[in-house]
Amino acid sequence: MRIKTTKEKGNEKGGVMRRVKVLSLAHYIEEALKRAEYHRDENSVVIAKVPDASGFFAQGDSFEEARENLRDVIEGNVLLALQLGLEVPHLKGVEIEEKDVETQAP
């Protein structure tokens, strides 16, 4: 699944220029999960986090549950960042392209 988000600005021809970010969400999530670190806290809860990616953390009663919860957190955070026009944390090996695309005005 490739995700595109936009920022709009008008041009002199009546069209709209949109700044679009394009990335493979599935690839991004898999790369983030490869970097994840796991440990058990003092209550035996498994804590999962992606180093250097703010907000990418989750927990679960087992490794598998923590990993699935982390997958959901990563997806949600990336989609929210794209919707709000925020930066998506950079992950080595994952390309996030930015393109200007002209569209017709409504």
C-alpha cells in the first residue's frame, strides 16, 4: 500500500499544486519492526519500542502481543503524521519521496 498526502497551493493557471509524500507503508512498518527492541518490565509486561522514533512504543503480555501492538502504533502514528503534515521519523532503507503534482481546480 502506497500512501500519498498533500499540501496545496494555487498557481497562475487556476490549477492547484500539491506537495505529495509517497511511501510504502508496509515496507516502513516492516523496517521499523526490524529495529524494535523488547524487554520485560518489573511486572513481566513486554515493552516494545523503536529506538530514535518518537512515539513508537507499545506493550503486551507476550512478545507476539507486544509486536502486534507495536505494528498498530507505527501504522497509526505514520498515518496521523501524514494527515497533519508532520514529519515521519526517518528510517534507514525507507524512502519517503516528496513530489509536486499539479491538479485541476474544482
